[in-house]
Amino acid sequence: MRQRRYASDTTNVEWALLEPLLPEPACETSRGGRPEKHPRREIVDAIRYVVDTGCKWRLCPPTSRHGARSGDSWPAGQPPE
């Protein structure tokens, strides 16, 4: 069984309903394509996380790649890189 990290993560039952609705991966079609880099379920979970939380800065996971801690702020007038 897969461990849920966030409340917005899909349950096994939800995933069983959603997975057949997703288009076939390009790498599995006759035209071919690059293999998917990330598992589809993780992408769906990430989308649901942003929709659920609005991706507020203070709710970003500490392991995210934004490069700053949630308590840090940017210098006045300078946007994040």
C-alpha cells in the first residue's frame, strides 16, 4: 500500500477511478515518445495539492525546490529567482 504524504493525495480507490481517464502515455503509442519522467499519480497528487492549498508559501513542503525556508522573505523590490 502506498503511503499518503498529504491529505490531498489520491486514495487507492480514487486512483482506480482516475487512472483509466488519463490519456495513453506517448511512449506507448505507435508514434512513440519519451518515457514519462515522473509517475502519473504523483503528478495528479501535486495538482490536487495546489488546488487544495492554493500553494501558499507557508504551506510549501520543506523539501520543495524553492530554495528558501518558509520563514525567509525576499529583499524589498526583488522578486524570487
